[in-house]
Amino acid sequence: MAVVSKSSPTVKSNLTNQPGFSMTSVYFYLEYLICMVTKLQSQGFRNPAIFAVDYKPAPTGRFSDQMESVVAAWNYLSTAFDTSQLVLAGDSNGATLALSLLLHIARPYNGIELCDATKKPCAAILVSPWTKLYTKVTNNSSDYINHRILAKYADRYVDDNQIHSDIHHNPGLCRSREWWTRAFPEHGIYLTYGEEEVLAPDIEEFYAITSQCGKIRIEAEPNQIHSWPVLMYYDALATVGSSGHSIDLPQITVVGSQSSGKSSVLENIVGRDFLPRGTGIVTRRPLVLQLVNRRATATGSSSVNGTGSGSGSLIDVVDNEAAKANGAGNAESANSSGAAVDKESNEDEWGEFLHLPGKKFYNFNEIRNEIVRETELKTGKNAGISSAPINLRIYSPNVLTLTLVDLPGLTKVPVGDQPKDIERQIKEMVLKYISKPNAIILSVTAANTDLANSDGLKLAREVDPEGSRTIGVLTKIDLMDQGTDVIDILSGKIIPLRFGYVPVINRGQKDITTNKSIKSALEYERDFFENHASYRAKSQYCGTPYLAKRLNSILLNHIKTTLPDIKARIETSLKKYQTELAALGPADLGSPSNVVLSTITEFSDEYRSVLEGRGQDVSSQELSGGARISFVFHEIFTNGIKSLDPFDQIKDADIRTILFNSAGLVPSLFVGMAPFEFLVKKQIKRFEEPSIKCVTLVFDELVRIQSQILAKPSFNRYPALKAKISQVFIAFLRSAQVPTNKLVSDLVAMEESYINSAHPDLLKGNQAMDIVSNKMQLSKPVQLDPKTGKPLPIQAGSNRNSMDLNGSSNENAVFGGFFGNLFASKNKKRLAAMESPPAVLRASGQMTERETLETEVIKLLINSYFAIVQRTIADLVPKSITLNLISFSKEGIQKELLENLYKSDEVDDLVKENEFTVQRRKECQKMVKALQEASNIVSSV
């Protein structure tokens, strides 16, 4: 579709115009021409670019406001670029503005900035231009808009009420060939529109006027409506949705009870018999039905314009003789597969199932059989159901582009071998589909039943209480009681719905049994509504053809609204799968030795990075890697040794005993070094257990890091290699754990072996004595002078005991204290008898003041030295672990892995891919391809 020669310059720019009315989306219309860029690149153009004009939609922005924006954009581009590289493009009102700009260049519009008349775009591409704002065309039944709606839009858009005849507002009114000749781009105009849109006659008239003014090509799409290309994106997206990916696609979901006539409605829209029939639940799996309009071939048996009644019916008549000629081969194939001969088969109509890619079904009876076969494959031959969808595309020149989802009919009472909870199963499945915000609900109800009791409407209102995305279909209109009609329902007086109701007439069971053709059924339906007293005034809004076009227009508008969000989710998913595919690696392994080498290098680099806090997956939610080891060092270990109390296992009585035992034969006059060393060494030994525990905790963290690294998809690819790396790593780490344990044990033993009483931070003996003495003096009761009653000085009060503290003549100083109980009055007889001491002598009785002093001094010194060792251990143990375990593993793991894994006799076995990896790669490749296709299609509409 290129309008510029392939030898054109390197930059191809498009100035795109968005519509000025409802559903305006800059992003949607910016995406509209991306596909064109891709096509231009494939045709030899280099570096194409798109420039989108963003302006205010009506009624905020009227014609003159929008023209100012467009002209300003054009003047900028025509200055910055060679205009021979610029193509003007737009759709609907955007296409109108493009024509207005061309006219403005040739014949300026008053009050708007002038353009250089020598600079024109090289070509223009226009989709469904609105050439006359106040069109007089009244073929209102052929499109979702009519001339009255267009007139309302125009009133909100034009600058004043006297503008009906202005050619810039209405380019179609310009009949001056001179002006158009001056306005025409050098390479002409490409014009496309929907054959059935309300603007079609005006567009064709515009073509007739301008065809003599320059190069112009016009192309009408059969059975299509206004701005039809937007519908074509769904076809590619179905592959994404069917792959289990959670992209909520706009679709029309059909719901109704078993007897409502859902299947007949769908068959009438398609124009062919292809759905399974029978009693009970026939539709037991969701059927995603994609109808794709395509042009009839020259040799095909269908006519683009219809060869039947000539009434503009949706379904064209199939010539039996041509069908026999074109379908002969297919008929033979059908017979061989057990399907009945399809007398209407032809090369222009066929079906394709997503689960059978590339296989075309021209025989529609085969399509029915395949639906039954695929259903029973999931559900068996009983009446069970499955939520797994069947995707069927039908290509035909006699359909409008639509996507519908046929769901099992709602039922209340299980019959036959149906599951007892069949009502719940079906309801849950239907709700799963209609609850999606992008789903349009097509509720089918028999007109000869009470609308208030409609199962389909009840379920629809659960998820769409306002009826904002529901359209009702009333079937069996011809079976209503004489004198009754559905006019009140159609007018919204009973249960109003945003999209209203459409009455249709389906074939009954007798019609199907007697092989009444759909063509005949549609003719009967048309005659019924045209001749019925209640419906003939609005017969153009009744029947299957109108229903199909109404659904087509609803889906088109819904797609325009939801497309930007879908585009964003597709791009997000595409990036996700591309990242996963890159992590899985290519299918071609290359040299096994190189694979092992690169894997070892990747693991070793990642291990070092994680320890140093440079890992690729640094979390903002939790500590990981080296930070967890730091937590072990500075929180768990440090607090653990700080919690050690040197006196929680030694009581004052124990110290008292050790003091006497260390004195030996002669009671000590002063506190000696021996009891202090004995007691402090015993407490230092307690640091060994938490230090060894710290080594174990760090070992566990390093193993944890290894496990997290190997859990990444790139390592899951080779399970044998992954297991071997883990095995070698843990063995290597254990070999380092043994010397690390010894080192921290030696640290504790080193502290225990030599008590540095000259340590600068250790409390001196005399300082300890002064502290305890002062504390004891302050704790004594105040002595009063017996003469005056006043407190005596401390020295005076303490003289009585001064000899006690120095070990002089106080009897208790020699015979009291430790041996007090032996010399107590009750034991005087035993003492006089000079009996042997008891087998076990224990400290008992109240300590003397001297013993209390010595005990407190010892405790003060132990506490001081214990704190020194505590700080030393807290500092040296993490350093020792870091040196012997962490740094050792960081620096040596790569070498260790190479020595153990990089062996020619084992390499081939190590790089055998995991079956899951092979399968997952295929799935990711499929999803990437599908998402790329979907992205390209979405970008083109």
C-alpha cells in the first residue's frame, strides 16, 4: 500500500489525526498506524516515524480549535522535514481534518495560520472520512450511526450555525476541481471505508468528484461498518488468550437457559449449521467463536453483494451447483471421516480450530463432529462440563467480524447422568466469563416467557446491575400468544439495558428436522417483522442481520475503549516472557565444555556478588545474601555473648570456698591472684559454644545463598549440573568449616590460657578494694554518740572493727566464718572430743565482713576482665569466620568447581537439559510469538 517509491529518502513520517468526538484516545490512534510503519519497512523504506496530533475533542475543541492544532503541527513538520517524506493519515473525523488541511494549503481558511502552498504531503491515507457533516444519507439500518446522530455531533463541532456550506468543514461540498488539483498530494490519496457504513454514499460521491484531480484509489470493505479496521486485532489476540494467559479480551459472551435458542441465534449469525444439537446440555465447553469477514474469491460460490433476496441480508445464498463443484473434494473427505456431505461447502467459507493449526474444515458437518469430539475428550461421553474453551474461527464473506463465546445453557435440575451439582458448575463457569470487565453480555431469552424470570438476565445483573454492558436478544417472537408483543421490552420499560434488545426468530425443531435452510429462515424472519403490525414501523431494528451489525458496532466501540489497557498488558507480558526465554537460553547447547565453564563462571560471579551486596535480585522487602551474615555477626552472635553473665553459674558461697581453698594451709591475709584466675578462666570457657554456633549459622547462610542462586531458571536448565554444583559447593564449604571451628576454639583457648592482669582496661586491685570498701561503709548503720545522741563520725564508728579487717585479735576472725558452724556452741562437745571433721566441708554461716570484702573484690575484677574478653571475642570471631569460611569460599569456589566438574568424561552427562526446561522454552517461544503478533495487530488498529 506504499504511495511513495522505494527509493524514497530514509525518513518516512506520518501526521495522524485523531477523531474529535466520542471515545477519543490519543494512545489508541497513535497505535493505529504502527502496523503501517512495519509494512513500509518491509517494502524498503528506512526509519519510518509517526507524528500524532493531540487536540481537544468536541465540544471543548471545535473545528477551528482543531484546525489550529493540525496546521501548527503541519507547519512544524514541513519546516523540519522534507515534505516529500510526509504522509497525511487519519480515520473518521481525523480523515476529515486531513482533507480540510489539504484544502487549507490550497485555499486558506479565514483566521487560521497560513501554510506554504508549495509544501504538500507526498500522499494521504484516509479511513472512513466524514466528508459532509450534515449528511442527507438515510440508510440508517446499515450502520451503528445514522444521519440524525451525525447531525447532533456536528452541532457540537462546527464554529457556528451558518457553517453548513463551508468547504473546510465539509470537504465533500468542494466541487472545484481546480482547488482539489492544487490540494492533491503528489502521490495521491488512498481511500478506504466500510461498504455498509452510513457515510458510504458521501465517500463514493467524494471519490467521483476528485477522481479527475489526481491519483486516488478507493476500496470498500464488504459487510463492514464505520472505522472497521479496529475489529481485526482480535484474531491475533485469541492465541494469547487460549494459551492460558490472563489478558482480558473484549468479547461478546452468550448466556441463556437451555431452551432459550442460543445455538440457533449463533447459527443464524454465521449462516451455516455447525453446532451440536440434542437434548439436555449440548454445549458442555465454552466455544470461543471468531467470525472473520473475508472477500469472496472470483471462483467462490458466494457473492460479495449477495445473490439472494437482494435485501441486504447478512447471509448470502449459496448456489447449489457451484457448491457441488467446489465442495466435491471436501465432500469425499467428509464421508471418509463419517460426517454427512455438506452441500453448501465452498472455497470461500471454512473453519479452523486453534487446537488443529493449519487444518481447514470446509465441510461444516465436520466442524460439528470436531466440536463433539473435542468436548468428549475433556468431559467424557456423559453430561459433564469443562471450563476449557474450544477456539473456532470461521472465515466467510457472509459474516461480520465478531468474537462470541457460547457458554453452556443454564439449568436447574440434573437429568440422566448429569452431576448433581450441575447447576452450580454451570453458574460458576458462566460467572467466570461474564464477570470480566471487558466482556459484553449477550443475554438470550425466549419472548414467550416472563422476562423477570430470565435465567440469563438474572445472572447478567449479578455482575452488571446497571445493564451497562448487556444486550438482550428475544427469541421465539413468532410463538408468542396472539395479540401480545415485546414492544414494552424493546422500549426499555420492563428491564432497561444500555444496548437494548433485539428481537429475532430462529428455526424450530420442526424446521431443522425438515432441513429448512437458514436462508429461508432469514427470509421468513424478515417478512414476519416487516408485516407484523407491532414491528413493521421499526423492522430495520429487528432480526438477525441487524443483531449481527449491532454486535459488530458494540464490539468495535468496546475495543476502542479498552485497547490502550490491553496494549499495555500485552507489552508487559511480552517483556516477561522474553526475559524468561532469555534466562532459559537457546535450544542449541553448543560445546558441552563451554556450557559447563560458563555455568561455573556465572555461579561463582553471582555468589561473590550476592555476598558483596551486588546481586541482580536485591530485595527491598527482606535482608538477603551478605546482609543476613552481617545480621548473624552483629545481632545474633554479639547479643548472644553479651547475654552471658559470669555470675549466673557462680554464687557468693562458691567464691568464698575458692578463696579458702586457694589459701591452702595458711589463711590468706590478702586477696590472691589464684582464685581470680581460677574463676575467670572457668567463665571464659563459656564463649566457645556461641562461637562455634556462629560458624554453623554462617555456614547455613552460605548454603542458603547457593540454593537461591541455583533456583534461578538459567541453572534449572541442566539438573545434573545443578546438583553437582550444589554437591561440590557444600563439600567445599564443609572442608573450610572444620579449620574455622578450630580457629574460633583456639581464640577462646588463647584467652583462657593467659589472663592478662596488666591489661590497661582491667580494674586495678586497689581500685576494686576502694570501691567495695566505700560501698560497705555506706551500707553500715549510723552510730550515735550515747552522750549527745548525735551521729558519730564514720572513723569513730568503724574503729571497733578495724582489727577485724586486718585479721587481728577478734575471735570470729579466726574461728568464725567458714568454720563457724563447726565451733558453734551446739558442737562444743564434739570439739572437745577432738573428733574427725566431716567427709564434706561446705561453706556455711554468715560471711564475715572480711569475707564479704574479698568476695565482692573478686566479683568486681572478674566482671571487669570478662567484659574485656567479651569484646575481644565479639571482634575476633567474625573476623576468623570471614577469613576461613567466607573469603575462602569466595576466592576458591570457582577453582574447586572447575577441578571437580570440568572433566571430559562427565561433561556430556552434566549438560543434559531438564525436560521441563525444554517444554517451558517451547511454551515461552509460543507465547512470545503470539504476543508479538498480538502487539503488531493491536498497534495497527
